[in-house]
Amino acid sequence: MNREKLGKYIKNVYGVSAEFPWLSVPSFAVYRHDNNQKWFAVIMEIPKNKLGMEEEENVNVVNLKSDPLLIGSLIIDKGIHPAYHMNKNHWVTVRLDGSVEAEKIKWLLDLSFELTDKKK
């Protein structure tokens, strides 16, 4: 799944449009709940070396909130990393370069949406 497809998926499933809150990084897209304004996804373009990779070229990624009990097993999968620029105990960074199956990204997105939703 690439950046554009993920953005369309979020709009179609959750009815949320991207916000671009930072002038210094205009490509960083934030998706948040209408009811509590909490973020559930942040799509960014960052250098691969920020993820511990040797390459310096840029890659599109999404930060997603996760259950702390799952993070250790998630980050051993190809394409899933400790969170970039977020709390690594509660967030993961997922590459949007085809290294992670679309269904897994959707599952992680659903989990992030649920974990950041207003408590019922």
C-alpha cells in the first residue's frame, strides 16, 4: 500500500481528511478523530536512515499507535520499525513501500483508530 492509497482508505473508512499542520514539512499528513482530536495516523516522507537503515533515500511511512504488548513482535517484521519521532512504547512506524502487506497495514490502522478513540 502506498501513501495515496492509504490516504484514500482512511477517508473512505473513517471519513477523515488529512491535515497538514507543519509549514516546515508540508508533506506530513495527520489524521485525527473528530470527537477528541487525537491522532491515529501520521503519514510522512523521511530518510530511511532515520529508521536504522543504511540508505539515505527517502521513504513514505505511517506512524500508528499500537498495543505495547504487540510492539516487540511487530518490529521484527520487515517494514515495521520502532516509531519515528513518537513514543516507541506505544507507536510503530510502517514503511509504505510494499514491504508490508496492505491487509496488515489496515489491521494496524484499525487498532490505532480504536486505541486513540474516545473511551466508551
